[in-house]
Amino acid sequence: MLAKQKGVISNVRDIIEKLHNHNFRFAKPIVEQILKEAGEA
């Protein structure tokens, strides 16, 4: 389970890096929601 969470966080970081140059202000709340859901899963 911990490994799965680390994988999710790694994927989120990849998404952050891809979106950062486009519109990070838009992506940030989505990322926060994903992290919140990952933490509750």
C-alpha cells in the first residue's frame, strides 16, 4: 500500500512537471485533490 501511494505521488509529480509550464495555477487545485484522495485511499 505504501508503495502504491509512493507511485501515485510520483505520478502526480510527473503531472506537475508537465503542467507547470502550461498553467500551474489551474493544475494546483487538481493536484491537491488527487493528493487528498490518495491520502484517504
